[in-house]
Amino acid sequence: MKVVRPVFRVALGPVLRRILARAADQTAAAVAPLQAKVEGIELQLDRAIPVLLNRISSQAAADRGYARSIADLYERIEFVRNEVLYELRYASGRRGSEGGIAPKVLNHHKLERMGTELRVNLGAGHLARDEYLNVDVRALEGIDIVAGVEDLPFEPGSLAEIFSSHLLEHFPIEELRRVLLPYWVSLLRQGGRFVAIVPDLETMIVECAAGRLSFEDFRQVAYGSQEYEGDFHFNGFSPDLLTSLFMEAGLTEVCVRASGRRNGMCYEMEVEGVRPRAPELPADRSVGLLDARADPTR
């Protein structure tokens, strides 16, 4: 047996090597196409991935565009809705019990005494001021003129000042923006002042949240005492909002004279604006223009 085993190894060794070599060649032949396919797939991925990423990026941009378009559409719908609601509410006249009140002067002597320096306190209520013509829809003590604030017995450009204290919050924002503020500004002469005191709702929210203002006081100031028809609040203001409304109405030199000022249960602010003066031409130039029109030979 010891002699047979070496002979057996010598005889079978070459055969086994040929079998292994052939198997290796067959394996290599079988793997080569697969390797070529893998390399082809890698090449395709190298080309496709940038394109795919670009498409994803483009789609994301398109989606952002769609989102912007949808947001613009909602904004437009909201604008149209506001326009329709405004027309439904105000096209046929102002709301509430003030509509149809004929202006009536109760204090002719005071009106005449003021001459051309007419200063009006709108919505004076029980807080009439001696230095103003006090206007209210109710003939209360100290009221000089009974009238609705939307129909005052004054000519455009005739008033030196319009003052109001805790009046503006009684009107919806669109009515103020579109009707009342432009109307009041039109009554001011050039350089005339508009002064408004209103609850400083921004400060009141902060004070209520901090526990320095009771919720009941906040509620009553925010919504009005509601003791009679005109005692409901439709609006709330911050200094920025009221400043913006004044400027939209054509007032200039708008300034917040006070904010966060405590007045009983209320924190209030005071904002002032001026009706701008019309620009004037130099005297010699204006005369020249008038002369040129009068004399066709020039």
C-alpha cells in the first residue's frame, strides 16, 4: 500500500490540475458576460443618476411653484370675498342706527365763535370737550352737533382738526379703510390734523397674558360694554396697524404720540396724522403761466 499511494498521486495529479484549470476557464467565461453587464449597468447609472436628480429637483421646483400658485389663488379668492362682502354690507348705505340721521347744530353760538378754526370731537358721548365742537348721534349734555360720523355738516377742506377718543374701534376695518377715514381726511384743510385715541390692543394682550390685566377688563375693552346699539366694538388696533390705516387714507407726518397708556381698565394709544399741503409753484413761474395763457402772441 505504501508503494501504490505515491504512484496514485503521480498518475492523478496532472488529471486533477487539468480539471481545475478547465473549471477555472469555464467560470471565467461564465463571469465575463456578467461583469460586462455590471459595467454596463454602472455606466447607465452614471448617466441616469444626474438626469434623475435633475428631474427630482425640477419636480420639487414645480411643486414649489404649484404651492405658490395655490397660495396666490387663495389670496385672490380672499380678496374677491372681501370685495363681495363689502359690497353686500355697504353698497346700499351704512349699517346700524346712525344711517339716516339728519345733522343738527345745537350750539350755533359756539360754531360761530370758532370761525375758521373749526375743531371737531367726533363721537364725543359723555366726554365733551370745551375746546371742540362735540359731535354725537345722541343729544347728550355738552353735545354741540347731533350727526352721524359719516355725514357731518362741514364742507370739504374746512376743518382745522378732527379729534376722536375711543371711536374707531366701533367700526369694521373695511368701513374705516374705504369710507370713513378717507371721508374725514377730505374734511380737513391742508395742514389739518387728525388725532385718534383707541385701545392699544397689542399692549392689552401682553398685560392680560402676564396677569397684570384681568380677563374681564380685557373682554369689556375688546368687545365694548354693549349697553346700547352703538356700544359694540368691531375692531382692535396696534400702533403699526393704525399708522398704516392713517397713511392709506392720505395722512402724512403720522406719529404715535402715546402707546400702552393706562386709562382705567384700558391701555390706550394716541396717533396723529396731518393732511398734506399741496405743492406750490414759485410765484414768478405761476404768473408766467397765467400770462402765457392770457396773451396768445407769446
